[in-house]
Amino acid sequence: MLAVPSSPTPPAPDAAPSLSPAGTVVPPGLLYALARIPDPRDRRGVRFKLVTLLAVGLCAMTCAGHNSLTAIAEWGRRLDQDVLARLGCPFDPFACRFRAPGERTLRDVFARVEPGALTAVGFARLAALTGTPAGALGPDGVPEREQRRAHRAAHDAGEQPPPRRQAFAVDGKCLRGAVRTDGSRAFVITAVRHGDALTAAHRKIGAKTNEIPEFGPLLDAARETDLADAVITVDVLHAQKEHARYLVENRDARYLLPVKHNQPTLAGQLRALPWKDIPVLHRSRDRGRDREEVREVKVCSVDGLLFPHSRQVVRIHRKRRRIGTKKSQTETVYAVTDLSPTRQARPRSRPGPAATGSSRTPSTGPRTSPSPRTPAGSAAITPPPS
């Protein structure tokens, strides 16, 4: 039989961030992070703290794989007394045991918790556990192709490689298996960090709206330090002038927006640029799944484009064919960005052909002489009037 503790108060949440003996910062524990979520219940008659109920549900769903309130409650009843005490469950002096929350308690509390506060705390906790990718190595420890070449060229030249930019992808998805009260499907929009797929922000899309008006409120929930000088990539739907102004003027971020026929005037202006006079900046050839794909990338600096804060235009020409056949398909994609040529994460000196990955086949178009402020491989062009 367990001895009655001297105080019925459950143990305090995990301590705040501290320094390990090695001098590195140790992120706070799960209970400490969940304790920042406001409790929507009345303080009178509360037996289980909100942080305890959230911790039980989170542990049951992530560790044990339970996805229903009934399974979560059954998993909590099977926990050892030491685990219940660690989670902060109340102690029953008559039964001399720590009590596990029931299904009704979990259902009532989970239905009243603010989803935005829970989402913000959860993503902040994951960000504290995940290191920020930096340097020439990717977040998984494997050098990416272009970063490896730039790092090698800078190392051979005795220069310090430039730091990598933070990048986030914003996109909307349909929740599989989730439906609203009216029977329609549920959609969400998220901001995911490139490389490690860490979700920085999450927002539910209303039944009578779409992703476009939810773009700004979604990024408002992200931390200011995460978006500062970061590159935001989106799909064609978000190639909106208001989104570009919001990122640059309100959040001090950068954008890379693809342009298709949803912006016919801008798309026509991009196609009218003299791409034949611009050399190929990068060429790659990939083979896989019985297909071969050749990509050619051209970049040019622009001035006076019909898009706010635009500095460069990217043209990606893809040519695919099935291995063993001669028939091929071609596709050309345009993208606009506010990144200036002098602020790209690339070495200061132009590396050789082995570092840039250029093909042995010379470019068929004439090579232009870039200006001193424009890096080699791109040309400064003023687009023609629309």
C-alpha cells in the first residue's frame, strides 16, 4: 500500500530551461510547456489540472497510438502509480492511490480548450527540441547538392560559406476522415519548415472561405523570430499582391511565388522577357521510376515588374520522357521573388563547371555580360511594358 504523501498537491511541472553541464541549453519539459495554456473552466470544483489532462491525452495519442477518448481513458487507468504522480494526477487519501481522469472529464475539457493556444504551445515545444538547420549541411546531416557545391567552392577559395536561409512552405490540405457538422470536409492551412517538416503554424479554414484570406492570420500565429528574413514558398493560389506586401512590409520576410494563368497579365509579362539572351544558370538530369527529366534554370533581375517588391524572376524548363521512348513532354514554370542577387546564399567567387553543375554541352543562346552588381549566370533586364 502506498503511503499517504505529506501534501496532496501534485508535483510541479517540469522546470524552466536550464544549462546542462556541457553548457548547452536544455529545453523545458512537456508539462512546463502545457502549463502556459489558459484553463477555460471555473476554478471552483476543479480536481484535475488542465496540464494533467492535456499531458494524458498527448501521451496516449503519441506514444500508445490511441485516437479516441475512450481509448485514452482506458490507457490512463492502466498507468502505474508512479506515472500518474509524474503527470500530476490528484491523490485520493481514502483509496491511497493516484486517480486517473475518466472519459467524461477528458471529453468536457478537450471540447473547451482553445485550439489556437494549444497549437501555438505544441509547435513552440517542437521548435525547442529541433535545432535550426544552418551551414552547408541539411537538417538531416546530409549535404544538399547545391549547398555541397557552394560549400566546397568556398572552402577551396578559403572563404567562409554564407549561412543558409530559413524557409517555410505554406499550403492547405484536406483532413482525411474529418467532417464538419454539416457533413462537408474539413480543411486546414499550415506553415511547414523546409528540411525537417516542422509545423510552425496551423489554422482551420472556415466552411464559407478559402486559403487566401487565411494566409495572413496563419503567419500572425508564427513567431516573429522564425519569419524574420525567412523565405516563404507557396503554391500558385497564393501568388497575390497582398500576400507579397504582407510578407515584406509587415513580417520582414522574403517570398518565392510561382506564377501561372491565375495572374494572366503578370504571366504574359514574364513570358515576354528575353529568355533566349539569358544563359542557363543550372542544368540537371535525373532518372527514376522509368523516367528521365532534364531541368534548366534561368534567373534574371528585373525592374518595374507588375508585382510588389519583385527583384528576380526564375524560369524552370522541364523536359520529361519515359526511358526507352523518344516522345517527351515539356513544361515551363515561372516564379518571382524579392530576393536580390547580392543576398543569395552562394559563394562570392564564381566556381568552376564542376562546382556549378553545368553540363558539358554549351548553351545555345548568346551569353550576355552581366552588370557588376549582378552575379554571373543572370542578367539585369527591364521588362517590356504590358
